[in-house]
Amino acid sequence: MSQNSPAYQKLTSHLGRLYGCELFARGGIEHPVTVYYPAESQIYDVDSLLDPWPPRAEETDFAFYDHSYLQNLQNSKPGLYNGRTFTMRHIRRNPLKLRGAIGNYFDMLATCAALEREMRDAALGGSLRAPSRTAYHRWIAPQNSLLRGDQRSAAIGIGTLTVFNDGGVYKAMLARRSASTAFDNNMFHVLPAMMFGPTTADFSNRREWSVKHQILREVLEELFGLPEETRPVRWDFFYDHPALRYLMHLLEAGRAQLCATGIVLNLLTLRPEISVLLLIHDPAWYTRVSAEGSDMPLVSADETLDGSQVMSPIANDEDFLARFPPYLHLMMPAQATATLWLCIDQARREICRSA
């Protein structure tokens, strides 16, 4: 949903006051998210952000449920799938840990996504009146909702910024979302970005409660065209893919890294997103995947608009932004904006250390 800069800032300021939290800011612009940062010891272990207690089914005593919004989405996008999701029970801050439950995608749409739709519609109309959000906070105090997922289906997302070495120049990869996605159509997003959830029937293998596992699968789906499996027989069905074997080799050899950069809480949706950097130091990776006739070529997923990928150098903010339209943050989901800059900053630190 398009929005001009004054309206965006008005909306952000309103949510900052409502939730009384520190807003993420970049270049003098505040964004409607707050960030919880990992301890130094957690940065190189992305799964350390997850509480080891295995998720169980969430309570469905939702404070509100926007049936109309959900029905409109189902009618306009008949391919929507009501998959299982991992949802937030609560976040502990020191050390940073996210305890999860198991929910359903449609419940997330009717609760959390509906909150954002209502607030953005109100802001575009010149108002900040949001009856569903007000009704929710009659039950759950605003500040309590930042760290607890009570009475909504706060599905967990994972936003991963892929940064790679292109002949000595490190670049980040972004792309626009296609019309097949339930929301954020035509908006720029980090790659890969995903809803965190189990794929096996009834969450049959606890090893799916893993940030690393989820990212590796989504790298294959969003960068290499692996078809999405909604009910695979094996939890690790994709581990033999040649592109994944190659990436795993780089990770094990220290020529690629996964770094946790935080948990971003989107104040519009009241959903958490785990922010992760995938940094590929070895220039041979991009040479191989971009070569004509490659045995593992980059392939856009259905969720990505064809031809919309942008590879932009990250040496400084100005050069990076020069490849995009003005006011990039107005063309990105709020949590993706935070993930983008958190990961670019982490990538710069890692590149300096490896020099």
C-alpha cells in the first residue's frame, strides 16, 4: 500500500507513543518497528535465538478476528494455503530467546495482518482510528503485547539479507514481491523472506524448530526455484540439493556465514521477525550461480516479481540506495527495512574482520 512520507511518519510516531518503545531509525527516519538485539555470543548461532522448549498448539481465544478481511483475501487470492506456522508465545530479552507455539496462517491473517491493514487504511484516510487494535488492547496492554503473543496469532517471520562477493565487490540482493503473495504485493523485500513454520504433518520432527533449517530451505525455494512442498515425507527432503550442498560446504569452510542480527517486532502487525544475514565471502559462489549454462542457476520463486531483483553494492549507504527509487522505506514492509540495515551493518563489520 503506497503511502507518502508525512503519513508514514505520522503513523510511526503514533505507534511509538502507543507502545512506548524505542523505534528503529536510519538516516534520520524512524520506522514502526522496535528491535531486540542478541548477545554477542548469539550472533554466530542463529538457533540460539529460539527457546529449546518445543512449540505446542497455541490457544485460539483471540481478542478479535477479522473474518471479512480474511474472506476478501481468500476470494481475491484463491491459491492461499492455510499452512501451519510457528507463533510467538513470548520473548525473553537477556539472553534473547523466543518461545514458540504452533498456529495457522489464516489466523495470522485475520488477527495480525488485519491490524496492519486497518491502521494503514486509517492513515491514508487522514485518521488513526483503529477499532480492532483498540479492542485488542482492552484485553492486552500495549507494552505487554511487545513481548507476548497472547490472544492473537503472532506468526514468526524470518527475514534474511543475502550479501555476496561479486569479484571483490560485496552486494546485497533485494526483489519485489509478486501478486501471488497475500500482502506486501510489489514491495521490495530481502531475500529470502519467509513465514517460519513446520512442513511435516503435525510437526513430526522437532528439528524443524530451527532458524538455520528454515533459511536453508528458503534459499533453495526463493533463489534456486525449489518447488514448495506443503507435506513432505521427510523433514530434511531438500538437503541433497546440489546448490545447498555447495552452500553448506562454504559455511563449514568459513567462506560463508549466517549471523543473527536481532528480533524485529513490527508495531503494525505485532508480529516478530528474526533478522539474519547470509554473507557469502567466496566470489566463486556468484560466478557459478550467475554463469550462462550454470548447473545451479539463480531462479525467481513465484513469490518474487520476475525481473525485479536488484543487486546493489553495500560499501556505503548512498551507493546502495542509488540503485533503488527514492524513499525505498516507503516501498518495503517495515520489518524488512530494519532487517536490511541491521544486516548491512553486520556485513560491513564481518567484511572488515575478514580483510
